[in-house]
Amino acid sequence: MSDYSFEDFDKFKVRYGVEGEIVNETPIRIGSGGRQEFGSVDNPVITLPIGGRERPVIPGSSWKGVMRSEAERFVNSSPEIGKERGWEFWRACDIFEVTSNPDIRREEEKNPCIVCRIFGNTGVASHVHFFDSLPKGDAPLQVIRRVAIDRITAGQSPGRLFDVQIVPPKTRWDFRMRIINIEMKPEDPRGFLLSYLFKQLLDGIQIGGGKSIGYGLMVLIPDTVKVKKMKIEGGKLRTEEYTGPEALKALGVG
Ligand SMILES: [Zn+2]
């Protein structure tokens, strides 16, 4: 069994707690979708009654879905990385095929792709956990009115207006996740891929509805990032804490 095995939950080796603040540079459109196991990529931002009023929430499952899609896109567009480094599982399965096709499911549970080795599948435990994101402080929701666009002619349908609920730009959210039993080192394909995802988060990742008009651009604020790494070394638990540029370095970025 290689060091990059996915069947390693009998033994705690290393854990990273990552937290920071994320800001939406553009409005985020609120969807009405509920929670889904693999994250609802189309409708990832919902409202929940918290403290007696409706507050926007980005469920952890949404983060997971968005990050998983980002990982799939990168792996599918870079087969040469797997070839150069001899990572034969540097490929991305279609998770919906895995859940619906028993043959593909058996194969993916026996020999998972790199994305499943991080995010899990029907038979493989996830090595990452994302927490719900809530806005810091007061984040009033806004309603804006938009003109419906005819999907077939791409022209405006006269008089057809609809209301969209949004979170205004420049709202700060907390972001928290855990990485379990993956060393954030470029020699480990999983660490390599996760570092790529953190780089993307620092550059901006789009979530929610209205992507085509630039909505939902989320950017992780570098100097807010904190990393707590816990590792078993020589039978002892060692804890390391990083902030600022050191935290980014611990995640393989910067
Ligand atoms: Zn897979």
C-alpha cells in the first residue's frame, strides 16, 4: 500500500485545520436549493433562520461541491501532470456516473481517481471537511429586479421582470475546513491538487447563480489565513500553528 492510500482511516497521521476570511467581490445570488450530499453546485447559497432572522449561509456541502468541480476541471485539463509524475490515478471520474452505474461504482471504490481520493465517493471516506460559512457581522440581503432573458432568442421578454435575492459585494465570510491524513506536500498528488485549489481560492472562485454575469466571485483573503497542523511523530502528537505568509506556505502556496 502506498503512502497515498485512501484506506487510512484506521490510523490518525496528520490533520490540518484551515481557517480564514473570504470576501465576495461581486454579488452572490441566493438559491433555494437544500443541502445535498455532494453539494449543490447550481444553488449553493441558501438562507437559514438564525437568531430570529434570515441569514445567508454557504453550507459546507456547497463548498465541497464547488471545490470538487474545480478539482475535476483541473485534472481533466492536465493529463500531462499524471504522466510526468507517474500518478496513474491522475484522472477525474464523473461522480454522478459513480452513483448511478454499479460497474463504474465498483471500479471507483477499488481504484479511486485522485478527486475521490480527496473528496471521497460512495465507498471511499472523504479526506476533507468543509464547515458552513456565515457572513461576519451584519449582512443585509438585497432584492434586485432583473429582466428575464428569453433563452431561445437571447432577447428580453418585454415586461417579464423577476426579483433576485443577493448578498451585496464586499461581504466577509468565515471559511473553515479540515484536511485529514494528507500531507500538504507537492510529492503527494493529493497535497499537490489541494494546493492548486487554495491557489484558486486566493485568485477567486465563482459560486452560485449568475456566473455568466460575474456573480459570486469569492476570494480568500491571504493575511487572514491560519493553519493548525497536528501530526503524530515518533508516537507523539505535535502541533504547529501558522499565520500570514507561513500559513500559505504550509498549504503549499505563496
Ligand atoms: Zn473518482
